[in-house]
Amino acid sequence: MKRILIIEDSKDLAFGLRNNLEFEGYTVLVTHDGKTGLDWAIRKTFDLVILDLTLPGLDGLKVLESLRKIKKKLPILVLTARQEEVDKVRGLKSGADDYVTKPFGILELLARVEALLRRIDDSGSEIEKFGDFEINIAARIVLKRGKHVDLAPREFDLLLALLEQKGRVVSRQKLLTNVWGHQGRVVTRTVDTHIAELRRKLENDAANPRYIKTVRKAGYRFDVS
């Protein structure tokens, strides 16, 4: 049974989240302040932390930064009312694995929780090697010719989602569901934007990619042949 820690100052929201997560079979602990949340996350064992950025006392970004230094592999889902792009970027750069902006749908949140936990379960200690690359899935490290490639958490998840299909075409909608947790049809350039950034970091020539191929009107395919 997976253990989830919720650090959220709104007691009503935390109560609703706890009920829904427990209904799905998770064991859930809740605290409403950052200092206690950080202490519990460090001392106790959890499979996932849901963290609000606006907290009394110790704010969520400081909790995130402190926790990431100590527990580098613990999945952290940031939950906040902040909508500015700069806040999202700060959260992801501070170590968040996913980001949900209030208000949100509970089904979307549950899907993202499930996706994060599934990726951790599937990672094991597997190491993927192809061409100039070596990917340590458990450690979330990508090496190109022995040098570290700095990928954002969502970029790494997108890379894994493509690699897992072993050369098969993956639609944009499926990537949105598996990587971002979106349900139903969504019109967005999010996938294309992240693909472009992955190509910039991984490919020798992003304009003529060797690995991440576009399949017209179908999606993307990762070619390791």
C-alpha cells in the first residue's frame, strides 16, 4: 500500500484529497504547515508528497528545496493557486516532479498521482544504452558521451515515455495522458514544446533529429536502431 504525505494549509482541501486518495487505496498522512511537513517527509517513509507552495511558517518552495537535497528520488507533486509561469518554473527547477494549479479536477490529480507512482515502480535499476547515450532510470540521470545532460523532471518523463514504446509511434494525446495526466481530448502545444527542448539537449542536430522522429499526423517515435 503506497504512503502519501499531503502538506496543505487548507483543511477543507486536505480533507477532500485525503478521502479521495484513501478511497483509491492509499495510506495518507496530512499536515497543514511546512515545518511539520518537512520533518515528517524526512523522518518517515513515503512514496509521494503532495505539497502546497503557500504554507504558514516555512513556505512550500523552501520545503521543496530542503527536501530535495535530502531525498533526491522522492516524487513530489506541487499543488498551488499560483498561476504565473515564473512560479511554475521555480517549482520545477526546485525539484518538483509535477505541478497542478488550483482549482483542479480530482480525477486529473488522481491520474497524475498514479502516473508518478507508476513511473517510480517501473524504473527499478534499469539502465538504457543506445548510441552515445546511457540512461540510469532509477537515478534519473542521462549521460551523453559520458557527460551529464541536464533534463527537467518533465523532460525526463517524456523521454522515458518515448523509450518505453521501443520504436512504436506515440500520439500526442497519449503522451499528454501518460506524462501530464490529462484526461480526454486536450488542445495544447505542450508536447511539441517539450519535444523541441528534448531535441535541443539530446540531438547533435535538432533540425534533423537522429532519435526523436516526428510521424506526420500521428505523433512521435524514438528511434534507437
